[in-house]
Amino acid sequence: MNQFKSIPGTFDILPEGYTSGGDAIAPVRVWQHVESVVREVMSAYGAREIRTPILEPTELIARGVGQLTDIVAKEMFAFQRGKTNYVLRPEVTAPVMRAYLQHHLEQVSAVQKLFYIGPCFRAERPQKGRYRQFHQFGFEIIGTSDSRSDAETIASAVDIYRKLGITDITLKLNSLGDEKSRPRYKEALVSYLTPLADQLSEVSKNRLVSNPMRILDTKNESEQELLKNAPILLDFIDEESLANFEEVKSHLDSIGITYVVDPFLVRGLDYYSRTSFEIESDALGAQAALAGGGRYDLLSTELGAKRVVPAVGFAAGMERLLMALEVADKQNISALRPDAFLVALGDEALDWVFKTAYELRASGLNIDYDLKGRSMKAQMREANRRGARFVVIVGGDELASGQAQVKDMDQSEQKVVPFANLARELKTR
Ligand code: AMP
């Protein structure tokens, strides 16, 4: 028989955790917990949630993210129907800026703080920490070039990791300068690397022509050695960007957020200018980047806006965060336990359980019971497995007396409770 499986690089998130090809997929409650921490921290920063479509026009991503980036050149799930080109969004910053421009959000407030949580798609070779469907959360501050907004975005990301107990992180910081700085730097970098080209990998040789700054990202140790004496971007950037970089650093200093300046941090997306940053987990191996971001003042005009809309933001991977959480293992995220599990002895009792479960749920309690009509022993085992706070046992005698046996599973105590008082009893904790 044909058995369907999820597509490699995508996975199901189940109520229970499991491992799939070496990856530990966290149970859904852990995802929910992380999402609620993201929402809490974002609210603390005055950000409001935005939800944009998964499907976007391909041109939005091609223009927004940049033709020469890996994402656009080879990682888009894109297709055509009729005359329209669609893409499954590979990231959410360009969609958020599209929505901002489309709905004239600048008229709602001068500075928009928006956050999102949701799936993204990239046609990557699946490996640990790198998937085809993954999840990002992110924060965008749109409408201001104040360097405090750069610092706030960074601080909010750091806060999320701290709140989850992921403390062994490194914040890398750089400035990319304005749009005139980079061509000057690119030229210097190409002049430096061209005589060394025969020592570069095939990939880097190609990049020397197409996108030389990406060579700085290399993980190849001998190339990293070659780069030791390469020109430094910070030496080529304009005065204003340099002053701005000093401001961002001093804001971070003033709130005690530590960073390392990494002159080779250029990031893979084209829309960044000035501040660029990445947060790495010290506990993860090859795919250590938890989050990345920066200032993207040029994105709005790239998308056709008549004016520059200054903006800054970060995007973070949920899966990578969950991997770091697993390594940190400091989090005791309790399962959602039923308030009570109702145990029925006999058919008549099961009818009572069905009806009572309905009424107790309506009064706000989480209630479950065995839908297979199994033995008392099997029902008790199920109640235990689910971690129920109380077990309510009802058979013929209880139906006759109008009173249930209520077992407090934490205290291992049992008492008799009239049916009319059940809801109140189960709400005592
Ligand atoms: P980027 O938009 O490429 O800067 O990605 C931001 C963050 O999303 C990264 O730091 C990763 O944590 C995460 N991420 C990006 N691509 C993937 C992927 N294919 N699988 C899992 N996480 C990813």
C-alpha cells in the first residue's frame, strides 16, 4: 500500500515530542509556550501583531530581498498560475513592508511597531537546523531612523532568549554603511581577493564576480585564513553611518547589552544598510544563527514607494530557538493537564459522564474521559498518562446516591462530592 510521508525538510508538530532523522521535534505545548513568550515580550515593547499571506507575488520577494541573494537565486518555492507568479514567502520583512505601504500604516501612527510569527519556505537541502518549511518570528519598527529603534529591536530579541533561559548567546554587530559605501568596499575586496582567486573554492570564485561580499560569510577555514588581512567594511563607510553605529553601540551599552563587533557580518539579504546584527547560540553547532536583522531604509523605495521609509527589524528561527532550548534544558514547561478525567463504570455511568463533561466544560474546566468504554483499570491508566489533576469516578452506586468519588491526584486523597458541587470542587486547586 502506498504510504504518504511529509515532504523532507518539513515536519508535523505533534501533541507529543518525537525525533525525525536526528532532529528533536518539540511537543506542541513547547511551541505554544515559546510563542506566548514572544507575544509577551513584543507587547512589552509596544509592538502589535501583523499576519500577512503565505502566498505573495514573486516579484515582491525578488525585488525586496534582491536578485543576487541565495534566497531569490535558488531557494524560492515559486510557481505560475495563469499570468500570475506566486511564491511561498521565504521571509516576512518584505511582506510586512508591502502591507505597510498598501494600507498606508504611516497614517495610523508615525512609528509602527509590528511583530509576526509564522511559517516560511525555502528550497534548501534539508539538514539539522535547516528546513524547507520553518517558522520565523520577527519585529519591525517602521517609520524612524532614530538609532534607539535599532537598539530596541536588538534588545527585544535578546530579551526573548533571556526570558526562555537561553543565556549563552553572542550578539554580533556591524554597520554596512549607506548605499555608496558598499560599492567602494566591494571594489577594495575584489582587488584584494582577485590575486588569491586560485586559492578560493568554486563557490567563492563565482561569488567574486556575482556577490563578493558573501565570501566574507565563508565557513571554510582556509578561506577564513585568507580573509584575515582583507579590507574591513567599517573603514569604508560614510561618516554619518559611522556616527550612527557609535550611537547604536552606546544605547546598547546604556542598557547593559553586550556585543562583539564583527566586521565580516554582511548577512545574505540585499535590503540592509547601516546596522546589521546576528544572534548566535554558543551551544549549537553549524547552524548557530538564532536571529538576524538590521536596518533596511532602502526597502520601501525598492518596492516602489515614492519616499524612503526608514525601518529596522529582526527575524528569528523558531526551530533553532527550540534546539537551543533543548540544549539549555532549563525550562520546565508543564503540559496542559486536564482539570479532571471522568471514569465511568458501565454504560449508564458513561451517559452521565458524557453529559457531565459537557456541563463542566461549559463552566470553564478542561475535562476528558475514555471514549472507548474500556475497563476501570484502563481508564485510570489513561487519567494518569494525561496527568489529570482530579479523577472523578462514577458507577451504579454513585448514580443512585447522586454523589461522585473524587480523587485528588496530587494529594492522593479521595472524597465523596455531590454532583451539584462537582464544578466548584474541581475548581479548587
Ligand atoms: P534570515 O531571514 O535568513 O536572516 O533568517 C533569520 C533566521 O531564520 C535565521 O537566523 C535562522 O534562525 C532562521 N532560518 C533561516 N532559514 C532557515 C531554514 N531553512 N530552516 C530553519 N531556520 C531558518
